[in-house]
Amino acid sequence: MSLREKDIQEALSNIVLPGTQTKLLETSIVQHLKLEGGKLSLTLKLPAGEPVNKEALRQSLDAALGKVAGLKRFQINWEVERPEKEAPPPPLLPEVGHILLVGAGKGGVGKSTVALNLACALAGEGKRVGLLDADFYGPSLPLMSGVTDPPYSKDGQTMEPLEAHGLKMISIGFLVEADQALIWRGPMLHAALSQLLRDVNWGGLDWMVVDLPPGTGDVVLSIAQHIRPSGAILVSTPQKVALADVLRAKQMFDKIQVPVLGMVENMSRFICPCCSAETPVFDCGGARVAAEQMGIPFLGEVPMDMKIRQGGDTGKPVVREHPESPEAKQFVAMAQQLVLAVKETAWTQKNSTTQSEG
């Protein structure tokens, strides 16, 4: 090592990192030193995640190197160490084939009734089905399924879903008292949803049906961040005020890139249990027209029927309790349409990706 290089090493040895008691040469910041004809090229690599006052360090280097005899010119090259990429979190629901979101623009349109009976219809087709009640402010699955027992844990780390009607089910309603009001803000909802997705031992499922809260709030956005749904369906009653809200729900799903597979018109008409006369209490046909305007399939009409109402109050879904009824067959037909729609959507997305890659 020549004398001049020793002089430079000595000059650098006196530099202390700004704000610390650590000497520069005790770190790995100095990466390369090249000296030719009295000209110095010095490469420094600043560590990632450990802020170093670059300007203060530059001033210290200028002062120290400026005193080196015979050094005509020096150049400092700055680099920043790239942080190591964090390992991606394990995928949620890796053993679930398709995830179906059931949403609505407003409450009171029978979204949970549709979600539960569609899940039962899918299970009746031989599918392994889970039902997640994500309506944290108004969980109705315990009442509508007839299940009130809290979930249990085999290992103290994960919860076992409750089972009824051929479904695996979980709801915040199974974890809190029935008369307990949940006054939660966004971060608490996000954490609770993560727990129901990650810490429930769902096992292998062909389908998971997610009963969303009404509207376009935090829970829906969190679900889109956590998992990749196969699609969503919208539930609405026929009157104009409900249809105006469901349009906003459709726009939300478009923004988060969840394909809307169709719309269901619930409470389309009242069927008299005595004479079977039909009365369009909330008008009828509005959801069909709205679906056509939005360019999405219309999945069918569900009437206001005593069997559906009684099934929701007694924990006996109409698809299970009255499988031969027209109402149950309507849910089965919808489920069959959804199976085909998801297959078609997956095929379209796959081919679109292949074409873009080509």
C-alpha cells in the first residue's frame, strides 16, 4: 500500500458517523477506494433502514480528505443498500376454490337470506361449502342457521367452524352475546375480519359464500385486500330507492376489480298462503331492468313467502326444510347459474392474461 493510500486511510479513520460514536471504517459503508495520479474515487454505500445524515457525512469527508497532502481531487459516489424484500404473508384461504361475495347497497333487502340459501343450494349440489357472516354490525347467521354455540379450538390457536345444514359457518355473532352492540371503527373491523379468515380452520372447501355488510364500507374493502374473490352478486328489492343504492355497490365492486356475476331481486312479490294470489308489494321487475342497464346477468326473483320468513326465524333455511318448493328450486337454479358464471369468468380471465403475455 502506497503512502498516499495510507494517508487517505488515516484521514478516513478519524471520521465518526454523524449522531453516533461509530467510526466510519468500523462499518461496511466504504465499499471501494481507487487512487490514480493524485485523484481519488470513493464509493460509499449507506445502509437501508438505518438513516445516516448524508450531508453531515459529506462535510466530514470533505474536511478530512481536503487535508491529505498531494490529493489533487476526489469524487464521492453514493449508493443506498436495497432493503431485503420481506417474505409475503401466507395466502389466506389457500384451500378454498371459489369465494362468492353477497352484497347489497342497503340493509333490509334480504341479503343474508339469499346468502344462506345459496350456500345451502351449493352444498346440495355436492359442493363443500363454507359461509362467512362478515356483517359485523348486524350478524344474522346465528338466528337464521339455528346455531348458537360458540366455536371451540382444538389447539388453542385456531377456531373450528360450526357446522349445520351441510355448511361450515362462522360469524362474529357466535363470539359475542346476542344483545351486545358492536361499536367498532375501521381498524377493529379489519382485525376481526383477518381473524375470521386466518384463524378459522376452514379446511378444504369448493366454495365460500361471504355475507357482506350493506353498503360500501371498510369490511368490503378489507376483504378485497385479504383475498381474491371469484365474484360477487347483488341483492335488491324492486323499488327505486333500493335500486339506486345497489348501483353504488356495483360501482364499488368495479373499482376494486371484483366481477359482478349477477343480481337477485328479493321480495319481488307477495304470495298469499291461502289463495296463492301474487301481489307486487314493492313493485316487481325493477332489478331485472337495472341488471340489464348495468350489463350484468339477472339471476332470478325470490318472492315474499311465509316459508322463507319462517325458515329465517326458526333456523331452517327453505332450501333444506322445503327442498321441493318453488322457492327452494329458485335458489338451486341461481346456484347452478353461479357455478357456470364463475367458470366462464375464470376462463375469460385466463385467456385475457395469456393474450396479454403473448
